[in-house]
Amino acid sequence: MATLEDGVSPTQTVVPPGDVIENPRRRDYLQIAAVAFAGVGGAVTVLPLINSMNPSADVLALSSTELDVSAIEPGQAIKASFRKQPLFVRNLTPAEIAAADAVPVSSLRDPQTLAERTKEGHGNWLITLGVCTHLGCVPLGAGEGENRGPFGGYFCPCHGSAYDTAGRIRQGPAPTNLAVPDYEFTSPTVVVVG
Amino acid sequence: MSFPWARHYEPKNPLTQWIDSRLPLPRFVYNAVGAGYPVPRNLNYFWNFGVLAGVCLVVQIVTGIVLAMHFHSSAAGAFESINGTIMRDVNAGWFLRFAHANGASMFLLVVYIHIFRGLYYGSYKAPREMVWLIGVVIFLLLMATAFMGYVLPWGQMSFWGAQVITGFFSAIPVVGEWIRVWLLGGYAPDDAALNRFFSLHYLLPFVIAGAVILHIWALHIPGSSNPTGVEVKGEQDTVPFHPYYTAKDGFGVGVFLILFSTLIFFFPDYLGHPDNYVPANPLSTPAHIVPEWYFWPFYAILRAFTADVIIPAKLWGVIAMFGSILLLFFLPWLDKSPVRSANYRPMYRIAFWVLVLDVLVLGYCGGSTATPTIVIVSQITAAYYFAHFLIIVPIISRLERPKPLPNSITEAVLGDAGGSRMTETALSA
């Protein structure tokens, strides 16, 4: 801003009068730039709000579970808890493994072999989430005496999804096989899930 | 806007004059629901249900605010705070709790009748499309609020309802599972989910209240519709809202409260599910998960899809379920008939009642165990539901020959042999 000390009289303007009219886009540009900058800044403040709704650190801290599977006999299964969700750990019998391997993979809705769903050297351990991939019910079959459904694996009572001995979807509305979480055997009888 | 013959607010004493010149709120109320709002003289009792829905909203907000003072929103404490503290220890807590739980059922019942009133009398047609669109938004907000409220007691049905409903989002390809985890704030419903549902359950009723103000504002631009569907032609066709419809609505509220109190005091658990008196157990699913009765028709549509056609059956179910409501947004443009009221539309009237029956059968299916018969009946009725809006209504509006309309509301009312009680009331005005 020009001041009187600069030797400019109050009636004179520093910007030639014609300039404003000849170059009106200059002001539009500043306005658009300023509003766009403020708009982007405002929009970015939504990110922490959205991110705060993601699982918090204490929830994520539960994301690894250690299990001792030595007490599970062949043919038995247990229900454990992983990330507050049921986890099925099943010791398959040779007959169940043979039944799962006998199914042609191409006939499956979600084609996977049993070997792809277990760890090498621990082929008898089927470890899956106990969450039906349809709408999240807990299938039956891990507890003693529960209905294992027509394919001998798990059976979801909510809408009748039936899983086989590899935890693969065989019948009913569920779209995919029971999810296999990340896990590893740290010793022959101890498994760390997550 | 209002009709030119609407009465004007004239504050008589100095205090009301002083207020009116500074904040004309009493004037606003006078013009909205007072003597300053002229209403067609021939409204029947189906026009009570808008006001009744407003009463329900107030009942839910008032009882809800008091209940929130005693509720612990934590997975460890929620069940006990409702079934222990509120139901047994808090003074009149049982009453507030049953009023709030049954109030939700009454709210949805009233809203369903209100929606079907709109369908029968063509209230969604020009120039009231915006009233209808905002109404559908309110309905969606109401469903979200009711669902989140049902989760709060943290019983078995609460927990598994939350699991199943958030499971819908995992049907979305690629990002579905991420969205589900984000909505729950965890991998399964737990403290994080319960707390955010409580927060939103407290917020949404006020959003609904705001949407209701827009709904009424949009309604008052053209003014209320009426059973003939003929527009108001002059002063003789209307009566002032107050005292005529305040009195009539007051009577309706009385009848409503009799039914509501009967539920609260004699059948408080009739509409609930016994499994919700079992605390939530993340490791055991109830044998038969059902939502509350007001979601049954939509649950039946969800379950009607059993085969993968290009996309998985689960995704079809979710799309169809949301689609069945989103479809209502397009209704004003699907029904091209210029005649509003089904009283003058012989073919549409039949289609309307078939739709009512169809939705009732869908509701029955949604509340039943999914046996093969129930699934087939759901599939037929779900298909008919979509056919009604997408095929039958557009075709009828082309083929149908409507009955002759009365020249005016007054003619329709006075031409009625012997006249109705409505007529006499209006004449004495």
C-alpha cells in the first residue's frame, strides 16, 4: 500500500486504473486459489475423524493369539477367540483329509485344496475363523456333539451354509470358504495366530 | 406459502406484539400448525398419521434422554445397566424402558401406515415430490436409528443383529471387509461398536427432527393433499388447521395412546425376542436370528437370493434390500398418471391392495425360519414387490381409464348423499 511518505498523493492510485479492468482474472484466480486451499484444508480435517473410527490400538493389540493344541485329539475341534471372533482349531482324521482331497477343486464355489488351507507339515490342523462368510454367524461343528452338516465339516444354522472338512463352502448362501487367518507353528504343539 | 384466504396472525397484547416484532416465532407456529394454515376440509383419519409420527418422535426423544442418564455404554455393563439397574432399581425405569422399546414399534407402525396412505392417495405426485423424497430420507434415518437402538441392550439378538447388519457391507467387492471393520471399530462387535452406536443413536433423532421440519416446510408450499386428490380451488374447500385438525389429531393421539399403553402395561415383551434377555455371547449364535418385526419384509428380500448370477447371491440380497427402499425415491416419476387418489383409479387400487398383501407376506416370511417353502414364497413376493413399482405402476398409468373426478373438494363432500359428519363440521365453520 502506498503511503503519503512515498510521495504519492491521495488522489493517485498505485495500480493504474486500467489494469483492474484489463486483467479481471487476476482477482478471480486469487479467490479460487484461496477458497480451494481452504476447502482442501477443511476436507483434510475429516481424515482424523474417519481414521478414529478404525480399530484402536487396544483392539489391534489383541490381534495375535497363542494356542497350545496338544490336547486336541484327531477328530476333535476347539473354539478359541481371535480378535474377539471365534476361531476353530480342528485336528483332522486321515479319513477327513482323504474326503477333502477327493473333491475335484474345479467343482467348488471358492476353489482351494486342503493343502492350500493348511501349513506344510501340519496338514492335519485346520485353523479357520468360526465366522460364516454369509452374514457372520458362528457355524456349528467345533463343539462336542454339534451338527457338522452334510459335508462333515461345519454347518451354519442361520441360513444353512454347509462347509466340508477343509472348511470350504459346499452348499448354502455363503460366498466363500471359512477364512484362514495368518498363523504359524512355533513348536509342534504351539500355534501363534495373527 | 399459504392460500390468500389464510387467517393472519394479529398479536393482541403488548408483550406478544413486542415478541412478534423481534422474533416472530409465535407467528411461524400460527402459520404452520395454527389457524393460519388452511387445510382441505375432507381429510380422513389416515391424515392423522403424520402428526402421530411426530408424537412418536417426541416420545422417543424424551424417554431416550432419560434412559441415557442410566445407561452404561460398554460391552461389560450395557446388559446389566438395562436389565438390572433400569428395569429393577431406577424409579419407573421399567416404564421408561418399555415405553422406549415399544415406542419404536409404534413409531414404525405409524410410519408404515403414513407411507401406505401416501401410496394410496398419490401424495407423492407433483407438486409434492419433495415431501415424498424427504419422507423416504426420514424413513432411512429412522431405520438406522431403530437398528442402532436395538443393539444397545447388548443381548444375544442385539449382538448378532449388529454382526449380521454390518455383515451386509462385507458383501461390497474389494473394500467391503475394510468398511465392515471400520464401521465396527474392530473385527467383531465390541465396546467400540457399542459406543459409536450409542453416540449415533443419540444424534440421529435430532437429525430426523431437522428432516421433519423440511418435510413439513415442503408440504406447506403446495398445502396438504386430500382423499379426492383434487386441488383446493377456493376458501370453501378448506378449514383452518386449528381448531379443526388439532382437535381431530388430538382424538387420534388419544386412540394411539390407548394402543400404546396396552402394549407397555400388558404386553411389554410381545414384540421383542426372548433371546435378547440372554447376554451377548460372541462365541455362540442363536439358532434363529431375526430382526425386529418392522424389518421383516426387508430381511425376507435379503434372504430371497440364493443363487450366484454374475455376482454372489449375498451381494444380490444386499443390493435388493437397499434397492427396495431406494426404489421409492423414483416413484413420483414411475407413476405418470395425473390422477392422484386411488379412489378414482380402479386398476391402481387393485394393484395397491395386492402390494399391501405382498408386503405382509414378505413380513411373515422374514420373521420365519428360512425353510425351502418360505424361501420360494419370499422369492415370489420379493419379485412382485419390484414388479409393482417398476412394471405394474408404469403400465397401469398408461392403460388405466380413471373415473371422473369431482369438480372440487366441496362438490365431492356435499355431493355425498346425506353428507358425512366431516361435511357438517366444515359447514358450521
